[in-house]
Amino acid sequence: MGSSLSALTVYSVGSPPSSKPGLGDLPEGCVALVLNHLDPPEICKLARLNRAFRGASSADFVWESKLPSDYRFLIEKLFGGFPENLVKKEIYARLCRPNSFDGGTKKAWLDKTTGGVCLSIAAKGLAITGIDDRRYWNHIPTEESRLADQVPVFGAFPCRNSPKFHTVAYLQQIWWLEVDGEVEFPLPAGTYSLFFRLQLGRASKWLGRRVCNSEHVHGWDVKPVRFQLWTSDGQHVTSQCFLDEPGKWIRYHVGNFVVENAKPSTKIKFSMTQIDCTHTKGGLCLDSVLIYPSEYRERLKHF
């Protein structure tokens, strides 16, 4: 067995014929069975070897095994129906792009390596107390509201739509900080983590360099900010912390929740409050709320 495998050689399409058997001589069905055990980026790399691997890499059963078990619910939620005449590889590629829903204030995508479902909710998709009073809050344009920070891109699945929300909510000063939000989505079974992406200070460009104005930053070292989340099946998590490190985007971990079984949808509510009215607080940028499979927490530390 080992000697026969070692005799196999790799040659590309158009290369001179060889008297020895090569990988191109393997039946596509056998190659597809091997590819079924690999991650999507590895499958796409091997598809470049020759015709047999390219054909096997498009097999429906290979890509169906990478899709979430309830991917049809995802497609219904994001596209309003099941697209006709799409092979499973194309469905996987489409779901891996940041797909907008709820009026463009929320995005969902699959992690390209694991197929895990990720969500992001823009500041404009949140209920922020005082957001309509410009003495307190403003929506400001920025290139730093980046969903791209959380979406790894592989050449096989280019993102053709914009991965940014383009604006953040900036708090100049307020006595009562209250931010609420909710999302209902067909999450597959698993454990998920929820984060608020925040920054103290307002960043801008000056002579091509990033600078952060901390003029309005105050009040965050007096009392901690309280974060909460609730799920439709009765889970409730509370955490609190002081906000620090001006000029740096930080993902503040609210807590984890568990989806026991794949269902049509799970509703998650969440909040961020600091309602001690003995002092004001300000100088805060609120970008988005993120929901990831919990095993990605270590990966997020590198962004």
C-alpha cells in the first residue's frame, strides 16, 4: 500500500504524459472522499492541482458537510428563499460573505474555516438613549467601523460586498448611559459569546497618520459599565468592568449563551448601562455588537 502510494506523482494539466500513475489518475469519487475530511481553505488549494481534484472539490456532499445543519433556515433569513440552481459550494461561498439583514443594520456570515455562524449588529441597529439629541450622541463616519476585522478572507471566497458599517455612534457627554439591542436569528446548536466593540476617544487622520482625540474622555473610572444579555429560552448573564485604554478598539466580553438544538430562530437581547447620575461620562465610540462561536475568543485577541 505504502509503496504504491509513494509511486503516485503530481503533474499538472498539459504536462508531458508519464508512464507512472499520478494523482490525476485517481477517480474523482475517491478524491472527493478525501477532500470531505479537509477544511474549506485546504480544499480550495488542492483544487488547483489537476482536473480530478478540481472536479472533486465541487462535489455537493463535500460542501454540504461544511454547511451548518440548519443552513436552509439561514438562507431563508438572509435571502428570503432558497436560491435555485446553486451547487453547495456556491451556497457556502455566498454564506461566507457578510450578508446584511434588518435594513442593513445587521450582518451575518460563516467563518470560512469552520462554518461557524457569526453576527454583527451596527450602532444604528441599537436603541441608544439620547441618540437623537446631538448634545449627547452623534453618528460619525469612519473607516474604523470594520466588519473586515472579524472576517478572514481566503482567495477562494472573495467578499464582493462591503464588509463595513461605515459609521459609529460617538458619545460626547451624558449622565445616563443606556444602550439596548436584540437580534433574532437561526443559530446552529453550540455555545456563543457576545461582545461590545468600543473605543475611548475619537480617532481621525492627520497628515496620513492615525491620531485619537481624548478631549471628551471622562467618567469611566468612577463606576463600572454593566453589560447584560438574555435569550429567549431564559438564559441571563451579567458582567461589569471599567472602560480603559483610550485610542484602542476593545471587544468587551458580555458573556456566553448556549443554543441547545438547531431551531428556526433564537432571540438574544443585550444591553450596556452606566446609570449612576452622580457624574457625567463621555468620549466613547460605539461601533457594534458581535456574536461569535465561543471557541473563537482566542482568535479575536489577535485582531
